[in-house]
Amino acid sequence: MASFPPRVNEKEIVRSRTIGELLALAAPFDKKCGRENWTVAFAPDGSYFAWSQGYCTVKLVPWSQCLTNFLLHGTKNITNSNSLRLSRQNSDGAQKNKPREHIIDCGDIVWSLAFGSSVPEKQSRCVNIEWHRFKFGQDQLLLATGLSNGRIKIWDVYTGKLLLNLVDHTEVVRDLTFAPDGSLILVSASRDKTLRVWDLKDDGNMMKVLRAHQNWVYSCAFSPDSSMLCSVGASKAVFLWDMDKYTMIRKLEGHHHDVVACDFSPDGALLATASYDTRVYVWDPHTGDILMEFGMVRFWRIDEDYPVQVAPLSNGLCCAFSTDGSVLAAGTHDGSVYFWATPRQIPSLQHLCRMSIRRVMPTQEVQKLPIPSKVLEFLSYRI
């Protein structure tokens, strides 16, 4: 991996500010196996934070309540998860879909979580069935949990009620992702070497099996416009899929070990993948080019060649940004969650221009624009 520029002293990089912690309860007899926090997730509307506490349970906590507790107790706060209790309103004064805390027993070890919200105009892709058991409204918020036994359970976030039990995978469901377009299309990644596409608006019908991985699939992510899916896994695998045709677009090559995580930038122009080879690659998914290479776990800016902050963490297993990007949450081997404030900096004019144009056109179209070469270079993500 390339070293930092000579002007940068790695030891002088600012440490990110810790804003709070949620600690998992000790299990009876202090059991070790099964207490890992493999996954954390924020609801798309910022209403909830979910984390797998270990021992088959998921905790759903109103995110605003977390922030209030963190602020009340200072910038570094240790909060027992059971202390986050909302005052209960009587039934006459209770608001519909008022966020409240839940503990969900999933019946098996939880490996993956994903929130999904519905948009009514996005209809089920199944055209032959006129009647459905569930009709999801605009205010519907779902939580999908992927389990060790291969099952996927779908829960109503506001009530904690189990809605659907999806059964088709034969191994651990390692990751889950909902299409961002409100269609309630869910994709699951499993150790059984497959990705499966589910239509929750069709009562959880399994629409398609995506096969290309020769070994475990670790993670998957939709592009912001829901047209593309990235899946990563063992044996250096990184695949891009067309989610309108359910066909493979291309395989990305460059990692030296199993690839365990992936995600797209908000404008869809960049794809980041992380591997056991300790590298994080930033790709142009439209061309397959590697644009940048990072290492370790730090806060980076795309337009800088060194990290702007570091956040010390022991035995980390997963992480996720809050909906507004202001907080990073990381789950650990002992079932706890730690939170850091992300670096807040004014984006450069170049970055703002790039994001604006890349939200409406892919790399190939940008390169064909009839504009001066210097302007084109200014607007392009370059190797």
C-alpha cells in the first residue's frame, strides 16, 4: 500500500470525537460465543438505530433518544442499552408510529440487518397476483434480519411484530440490502454462494437467484438509483449486476484476498470495497477502473490522499454511517456499539460540481460532453 505524502505525519492526524456508547448486557454465566455484534443499521428516515446485541437479539432504539442521552451526559458517555426508555403515553394520547424501543428475539444468531421503507407508487413487479396479504403504506418501516440458519425475518419496526419469514437460503445470511427506491425489493447475500432477490410487496416472493460467486458472499449494496448491485465475497470476488435485467455487468479485479464489504457513494459515481488484504479500493463502477486505494479504518476525503481523522477501536466487526452522515457507529466482538462524530468540512467546489453532474449521468456520458478538456478533467473522477 502507498505511504502518506511526505507532508503528512500520521501520528499528528486528529482523533475523531467519541460521542457515546451502547454496551451489551453480560449474558448468564458470562458466555462468550454468540455475543458478537455483527451488524448495525440506521433507518433511512433517521428514526431508529438497530444493533445485534448477540445471543439472537436485536435492539431497536429511537435515534433521537440516543442523541439526547449522549448530549445530556457529555461528549463521552457510557450508556447501558436498557437505560434508554421512552416515557409511555396513554392510549388516547399516543401518536401513530411513535418511535419506541423494542428488543426482538430472532430465534437464531443475527448476522445482518437492513431497514426498508415503502413508496406506494412503486408497485410489486409480480403482475399475476392481484391479492396480497400485506399492503405496505408510505409510513411503513420494516426491519429485515438475516440469521445463522439461513432464514430472513421481516419485522414491523414500530410494533416489533413479525410479518414475514423468508426461507430459501441454506447457509448464513451474511448481508441484506433494500433497493433505495421504495419498491421494497430486498437482496440477500449468503454463505451458500448465492444472492437472492425478494419482493416484499409480493408477500416476500423470491424473484431471482443471482449465481456467479464460487465461494461465500459477504456483502451487497444497491446503487442510489437502484439500477445496479455490487456483491463481494471470498476468492477476491467483486461483481456488478444490472438489477433491471438481473444479469452481470462485469467483474472487478484488483483485491488480493476475500472482499468483505462494499458501498456506493451518494451520487452513484464511486464504489468502495474493503478486503482482508487491508485495502479499501475506490472504483468507477461504470468503467471498472480503480481510482484510489486506502488502508486500515480511518475517515477519508475523496479529494485528499491522506485521512483527516482516525477513530481507535478494538475488536471491531461492523460499521455504518447515520442517515445524515454526522455519526459513525461501530459494532464490536463483545456486542457493544461505539459512536464517533464524523469530520465536518466544507466540500470543495470541485467535489460539489462532480456530485451534481454524476447524479444524472454515468462516466461514459460525462466523457462525451462537448466541453473544454480542462473542464472535463475538473468534473471527472480520475485515477
